[in-house]
Amino acid sequence: MSTHIPLGFELSGVHCGVKQDADMEDLVLVVCRGGAVAVGAYTTNLICAAPVELDRRRTPTNDARVLVINSGNANACTGDQGDQDARRMGQLAATAIGGEEHQALVMSTGVIGESLPMEKIAAGIADAAGQLGDNADALAKAARGMMTTDKVPKVASREFVLSGNSVRILGMAKGAGMIGPKMATMLAVVMTDACLVPDDAQTLLKNAVDVTFNCISVEGHMSTNDTVLLLASGNATDQPLAGEDLSQFSAALERVCLDLARAIPADGEGATHLIAIDVSGCETDGDAFQIAKTIADSPLVKTAVTGCDPNWGRIVSAAGYAGVLFDPRQVSLSLVGTLLYKNGTPVTFDATSVSAEMRTRFEIDVVLRVGAGPGKCRFFTSDLTTEYIHINADYHT
Amino acid sequence: MSTHIPLGFELSGVHCGVKQDADMEDLVLVVCRGGAVAVGAYTTNLICAAPVELDRRRTPTNDARVLVINSGNANACTGDQGDQDARRMGQLAATAIGGEEHQALVMSTGVIGESLPMEKIAAGIADAAGQLGDNADALAKAARGMMTTDKVPKVASREFVLSGNSVRILGMAKGAGMIGPKMATMLAVVMTDACLVPDDAQTLLKNAVDVTFNCISVEGHMSTNDTVLLLASGNATDQPLAGEDLSQFSAALERVCLDLARAIPADGEGATHLIAIDVSGCETDGDAFQIAKTIADSPLVKTAVTGCDPNWGRIVSAAGYAGVLFDPRQVSLSLVGTLLYKNGTPVTFDATSVSAEMRTRFEIDVVLRVGAGPGKCRFFTSDLTTEYIHINADYHT
């Protein structure tokens, strides 16, 4: 796990009792005492959680001091009580680090429809405020504190030099279930010590999210709580980034977001394969996204991959109902490097050896070309297993 | 099983070897020697099978003499060879009953991407032509001959009197997997001895399909082969139906289609519950459909029902990402008759007893109100089980 915590940030993660397992952290603080530029990307679900509404009102800002996160309870569909609890949670976190209420941001993830246990949250915030640090241990606890059904914590980072200054980007995310596209997709916090003006930060985050967090799914169910926050302390550079530095930063931010985004379906509930879907030859990138998403969301495509079955008919037929116009006679498909369908006609291939190849791989490449246009998309999803059913028929989210 | 075969029709079903199991019929003939009015509703998938393209060209017609159906092979994504095979299949069926090529319609269902075994098909057509009948045994064999992963054959009928004439409607359908909405959904043949002009027949079929076959799903994957055909022999009435008779017929046709449509998710692959989703209070029926479909297609909603978990948060949050605007504070939800969420706020309820109630029922009612508008929709889907995963990770469609 990376230990390049960007300058100006301190982290902590503690167990306060929202989750039953006493070994699992469930309350996280991310503190920037000097004040960070903060921008967000949020779920587009009409039914959104109280903390999402709060953060949406408070960003963009150039003076975020603390982010408080709890897992185990989403504070979603909780009515007026939920709004009060989210505000109170931010207020407690701000007070704990000597800040003001409007300088706090809030994230929650877990069960929908139950009110937050505010006594536990309050005790957890006090505890976490006393354990802030900028070392690997603090980061590990913070990353674990965001998890719900995740099997592994998700952290990604980059360190690079801009105009002579060393700059760091560090992100942490949670995923695993209720992961669908066209939104911020889950909880992720990306910290940097680069100096950014809020408008640039918002643009960079939107651009990065569009091609990373918005291009993944597990089962395609859009959550009520999805939030990606970018926090920029400015401690590593004197002036706001501009020109070539801003471009380089943008590319690095996209790579960090991609690492985090890819890690989510790779750790999707019950997943035995990561499916990487490349669609090209469309008129627009939006068309390619729509086709890739439709393939990714098909339970028949997912279960074919689960069974290591080179069942290209399910993939091609999913493309056909994506709502995008193309010529079926220009469609070609490769699976784990083998051409199976060319210009609308099946290619003779050795199904046994392609299936064997699928068995040896964790990442299954699906490459679909539907024409000669410039539009393309790369999308990641999980396969669908009996374990996913067990998790979601038994676990109350 | 109903034996009210409409006047003018003969049926047969035989095993010709497309399916491996020698006990399963896989080739079906539906014959109307006097010529039937025939209209169709077809998949809207761009990647559609050769028989769909053939039927689309040949309907509406007022002189269909024979419909030939095979199961076990979809003749989809089979290139030019597939088009030739579909034409040849129709030609053989027409010849076998003394008709002409343009009087034949064709349906196929099963594995995608493999060419039809035309020698077996030809032998099967000859065999089936010698076994035509209008009795219960012929109907049973024909209904079984359409099945793929279906556990039970699906037949529905109505008999009623219009202006002194007894009129029959009889439908048979197959379903089980690759069932998604906004299309004809699967294979279904509806026969009647009422006399209809092609334009009326087309309108009646479209209206019936919109609120029946287009309001069901299993996993939401739209097939390449979905076709509903309405065949009207005219043997029971002298003149084409009009006025009140046509309205009564339309209502009866809708009921037959609804019986068949409902039977498909009830026999969905691996299904342990049928989920009936009623959405109301929308501005339009189309909005209500969109919300109902989004709820139906969510694997999280399906697995909650599998686990008999009254997890209303998954249902409400799915409504929120359906792409339809509504006020979250006007949303109310009942599950198996218990109010769980009222005007955007959770209702205290006994989860154990609601779960127990879900365990006793096969059909799970979900009733969602999102406002005060007139738009509504009733949608049926299956739950999602480990058995669905086993079927689709192992069965090559």
C-alpha cells in the first residue's frame, strides 16, 4: 500500500460500533488543517442520501477542513432525521479538529433506511480525532474504514514532478455492491497537495470520473450514496497549476481514478473474473459507452464469463439492444485475443481452447468493433456468480 | 391444458434431433389450410435472427398457411447461410402441406451462432406434416416443441360468443431465459377463428403486446429471436369483427396474452418467486413502465426477493435511477400488502413477519406510488437465484 500521503493531510480510521465486527474500522476522518479546495461528483439517483445532499451544497469550496466518513449505515431514505444527522455529523467532526461547521464534508455507506446511531458516531469522531496521522498505518485504517462488503481496501497513488515541485495524488475507494454507471459510482476520496483553483478542480474531476468511475459496474444498480471527492491542499506548489502542469496533473489524476475504479469490479461481490469491454468504431464515445454498458449489465454475458464459456452470441446480441444504431454486417468480436465473429458472420474456432484460456485468466478482454467511426469506450465489470446471490439474498443493505 | 383449438387450425410437434434429448419435441407445425390473416410483433434488437427478418417481410398477410418452429437452435448471427436456411425451412413446410413458399412463416429458438442442421429439419417437417391434428395431444406436443430451458409448456385460451358466434383464442409461448422488455420478448403464437382484417389484427396485437409481453422480464437481456404471431383463420365468423365485437375480442386477446406473458417469468430460469410490480402516480404510463422495468432489472431487488428480505431501500433506490423525474417526498411503497415507506420516510414495521409472509407466497406484490399522476404500469419479473447462475454459466445458448 502506498504511503505517499499528500502534504497537508492527516487520516485516521477507528471502530465505533456501526459495524458489528469489532475488528473493522467504520469511522474515518480526513483532515486538511490548512483548508483544501474540494469538489465532488455525486450520484444522479433522485433518491439520494442525506450526506450527498449536504456535500452537494457545500462544494465546490476552497476551505474544506475535514471529511468524516462512516460505513455500515448509508443514512439514505431516512427523511428529515437523516438530514439532521448528516449535519450533526459534520458539525461534530469540524469541532473535533477546531474547525467550523461549513468546513466539513460527510460520506456514509451501508444499510439504507435506518437512522444513524449518533451516540456511536459522536464517540467515534472524538476517538478518530485523537489518532490522526500521515503514515501508512493511518492510511490503512482509513481505507478499511470505508469498506462494506469489499474484500480488500482500495488505494491508488502517483507521485511526479511539476515545474520542479514534487506532487502527490492519493485516492481511496470502496465498492463491491450496488455499483452502476452514469454516476460517481461509490465512495472515493482523492487527495493531492497540488494547488488547484476550484473551477479547474471541478473540470478535472468531472473529466476523470467520466472515463473511470462512470465506466464500471458490478450489477448496474445505481446507489443512493455515490460520491467522489477531490481534495487539494496546495501544500506542494506555490501557485495554482496551469498550462502543461495542469495537463500533466490531469493525466495523473485520471490514472489514479482508473486504478481505483478498476479495483471495484475486480473486488465485485462474488466476482471470479474482471471483464474489460472495449467497444470501438461507433459514431461517438457516448454510443460506445451505451453499448459497453449494455453488454456489461447483461446477466447472460456475466454468467457466460463465470462459466468460461466463449458464448459470443450473448455479447453480440446485447450490443444489438443497446439503443445505438449500427450495421450488423460490420460487427466483429474478439474474446481473450481470439476472433470469434467477423463482419456479421461466425468464425470457426476451437471453443475448448478459448474456454481453457478464459480459465487461466482473471481479466477477460472483450473487444467489439461495430463500424469505422471514431467513438470508443473501455468499461470494466464483474462476472456474476452464485456467491453474489448468496451475498445479496442474505446480506441486508 | 385447454383443448379449444380454434377452427381451421391443425398442430403437430415431433422430435427431429436439433435437441439432444429424444423425448423432447423440437419441431412444430401450425397449419391453417384455408389461409389465415397473420400479423407479428418482433424483437427490436438490431442483431436479429434470420427467421425474424423473414417473418417481418411476410407479415401482415391474409394468406398464411403454415408456421414452422424449431427449438434448440436460434438461427441467429448465422450470416447469409442463416437467411438461406430460414427460407428453405419455410419452403419445405409449405410444400409439405401443399402450399406455396410465400404462405409460410418461420420461428427458431435456442443456441445462437450455429447453422441449422437442415437434414434433420427437413426430416422433421416431413414427419410433423404426417401427424397434424386438432386434439389435445397435438397441442401438448406443439407447446413442448417450442421449449428450451422452460420447465413447463405455456398455453392459454379463451372461448366466448360474439354476435351469436362462438369464438376461440388459443396461444402458446416459450420463455425461461434471455427475456427483456420493449420487444416481443420470446416466441408466442396466438390462434383464433375470429375473422379479422389485417390492419385490425395488427393494431390489436400491438396494443396487447405493449401491456403484456413487453411488461415482463427474466434477466432483461433482449433476445435476437423474439416473435409474437397472431393467426386468424376466420372460420368462426362470417364477417370481419367490428364495433363492440372487436372491442370484446381485443379484451379477450389481451387476457390470453397476459396469461402467457405472466407464465414466462413465473417459469423464469431458476425462479423461486414471481415478482409483480405495480407502479402508479406517474405523469405517463411510459414513465411508470420505465420505473417498473428498472426495479425489475435490478439484481439487488431480485436477490432481496430470493432471500425473502423486505429490503425496500433497494426498490426505492432503483426507482430513483430510472431516469424519470418525481418528488422523493411523495414516494410510498408496499410489499406483500404491508406499507414500508410512506411519503419519503420509513415506516416502522415487523421485518420478521413480512419476511415470513414472503416465504409463504410465490407471487410477491410490490406496489410503488411516486406521486398523484395518472400514469401506471404492471410488470412481472422473476427473482434471481443460484440456479439461474448454474443454468447460464453451464448451458450454452
